[in-house]
Amino acid sequence: MRESVIYQDIQQEKALAIVTRLLRRKVGTVPPAQLLKIQALESTQLDDLAEALLDFSSLTDLEAWLVQYQA
């Protein structure tokens, strides 16, 4: 079951929802451009972002993190 594409998609959506909620709470409203970049992240990158955002203090930190992962 864990190998199915549907299961993986559901898990990805759950992770994305949690990360975006945490980001809003940590740094405020996330601009649409950054949301699109976050939505494009792979599952492992989302996990990394979830951990990294604990150290964020502003949107600048998120932007810097996204630049690092987009490179």
C-alpha cells in the first residue's frame, strides 16, 4: 500500500499542508511565488524544509532556503 502512487500523493499533500501552516505561523503570510516553489518540492525536500523552518525568523530565511534548493 505504501508504494502506491495514490498513497504517496496523499502523504505529499499532508506534508505540504503541515509545512505551509507552520510557515504561516512562523513567518506570516507566504507570497504566492514562494508557495509555488514549495509545492514543487519533492517529499524529502519538504521534510528538510519542515526541519529548517524551525530556525526561520522571517520570510527572508524562507527565500534563502528556497534559493539554496532551487540551485
